[in-house]
Amino acid sequence: VRVERVQDISEADARAEGVGLYVPGHGFITDSELRADPGYSNFLSPRAGFEALWTEIHGPGAWERNDWVCALTFSVERRNIDAAPWS
């Protein structure tokens, strides 16, 4: 857990947030659009996608406000819960 400004998000962290593919000036694109025009991949920006999503959720001016946020990092354990070490 760490506290940071929303605008401090890295490209890798924005990608981990799961935002869609984003092309500045075009908006979010689908995988099929990307396959149809691979040139889009030169402009993809997970961080720009996160900014657009943040603004959509929190309203106009939210990105510029640069709020403090809690950033959580965790790892996923893929296993059956019945196989827990305490059982």
C-alpha cells in the first residue's frame, strides 16, 4: 500500500488497472479495430486510457485536481481454497 497523486501512475500501473486500449484523439478502441489497423499500436497509451476513465468516473476537472489516492499492489494466488495450508 502506498499513497501517491493520481497523475503519478505509471504506464505499467495503468495497464494493470485493466483500462481499455486508448488512442489519443480517437478514444478507446477494440481488439478488432487494432487488428484491422495495426498503426494504432504506435499511439496506445495505458496512462492516457486511465486518465480518460478517471475523468469519466470522477467528472470534469478530476484529473487536473490530481487527488491523493491509495495504490494497492498484490499478487494473485491461483489455487483451490480447499488446498489452504491451514487445512
